[in-house]
Amino acid sequence: MALYDRDYMREDEPTLQERLRRITAFQWFFGANIVVFVAQFLFGIGASMHGGQFIPDGGVSISELTSGKVWTPFTYMFVHGSVGHILFNMVTLWFAGKRVQDLYGQKHFVLIYILSSLVGAALQIVAGSLIAQQGDAYLLGASASIMGLILAYAVAVPDEEMTMLFMFVIPVRFRMWGLAKFLLIMNLSLGVLGMVHVLPEFLSSGGAMVAYLAHVGGAIAGWYYSRMLGYGGLPPNLESLGSTFKAKTNRQPAMAGTRRSSRPVVELDEEAIRRQNARRDPVVDLMRDEVDPILDKITEQGMHSLTDDERRILDRASRQISKKEKN
């Protein structure tokens, strides 16, 4: 009998519960989009045909909300109207979603996905339907969520370079922050043209309304959320920690590019640390042992030089300090 055939050398097969526990938030959300589309498009579950056009249920609009379907702002982000629609969205979700989850963690991935979608729907309905009188748009798709994820990722790693096949043929190399700014400006421009009713028909998906303002709202939500976590600059509550740490820094503007006109200057009072941490406060230990070397690195090389692990340490320290201040 081979060694690995013996009972004591075999690994137990994971149970169904263990397998489910290993599924990440990104995998759940990605799978939900696929399952909903297959159920609606192939099996007609929760969908109908009007004039030969496929109309899935679960989209959000003013009429849907006023008829009592208050859940649609949370369902429209998983509903798609065509094969091309879901194919493009899932490709971009695979690109942005996995990276955001790896960088921010599962909880923040979920919050960015949902909040970006909600803000996007709100902006499209208020600005497009109510203010600009574009009509009662029936919003579908994960595009607003994906825009939020792209902006969140670009804020965290603005200098990361990637190659993209334009028209699936021409390789184009870009930096993440450059791509994010381009997508934001393009959608904002097209959204404004739609509001004043001068948007060319070929930019409106063959006559169907494209929710450009929803994309803008999602992007803003993703950018703002990542900034509140401290990405794109030092977390606000790491700039000072009572009388122990005094950090004086000229941080770059929130929507600035990757160039820095000045470096943060960090002052550390080690004697104050010993006095203040007589009771071995874990937050102070974290600041001294892990955060301070990162602040030194920022002083010497800039925020863009941080690794993903170092950004996570800053995020963790920021949250612990916030919790300490509340107590």
C-alpha cells in the first residue's frame, strides 16, 4: 500500500459547509450576476418579452419605486438586459472586483459594490429623470458598481500599469489612475449631453438609454469610500494620535494625479511614547512598531511606494485609532 493511501495520511474531504465558507464575496456576487441572467434569459424566470424585446424584472425606476417595489435599488445591480450587456460587465467585474477584494478585503468589496450601485441609481433618477426630464429610465446592470470598484482600485494603486486590447486587437498600455479619470470624464460628458438632449443616437446603445450618470455616481462613491479608508493619502486619524504622535503633512489633493509637490514630514516623540504607553496600549505599539516605519517610507519615497500589505496596515491602524477615539 502506498504511503498516501494509508488512512492516517489522507486528508478529510471538506464538507459542503466548509466549501461554502471558502467562497469569497467576489465569487458570490459574480455568480449571482450569472445565475440571475441565466434564469431570466434562458428560462424566462422573472422576465418577459415586450414587442420582441427582452425585459427582465428587478430593474429600478421611478414607476417601480412608486408602485411599491422598494427592493429594486438592491436588485437592479444583478440584472442585465442582453448577452452583450452581461458579457462586458462580467469581464470588467472580473478585472476590478478581484483586485479590490484582494486589496481592501471582502467587507469593503461588498460595501463598495452596493454603495456605488445605490449612489449611481440615485444620481441617474434624480438628475436624469427628474431634473433633465429624460424619461423614466429603467436601470439595469452592475455598471455603476463596477465603476465604483475601478475608482477604488485606481485610488489605491494609481501608478499600476496594465495592457488592454482596444477593440480586442490593439494593445494599449495605461496607468490605473489615467484609465479611471478617462472613464469618469467620458461618462460625465456623455451624461451631460444626455441631460441637454443632444446626445448622438449612436452613443445611446441603438436608441436605448444608457445610464451614464449612474456610472458617474458609482465612480464618485467608489472614490469617496476609498478616500475615507485613507487610500490616496494618509488616513486622517493617522495624522495625529493625541500627544504621542504629531504628524505634520501636506497631503496631495483628493483628485490630484500621482505627482507630489511635497512630502509628508513625520515627527516622532519617542520619550512621549514610553510615557504614554506605560500600560502597553496595543494601539501605541502598533503605531510605533508597524505604522512609524511606513510613515518614514512615505516621507522618503512618497505614498505611491507602499505595498498592498503596508496599505492594509495603515487601514487597520486607522480603524483601531477611530475605535479608540470613540471609547
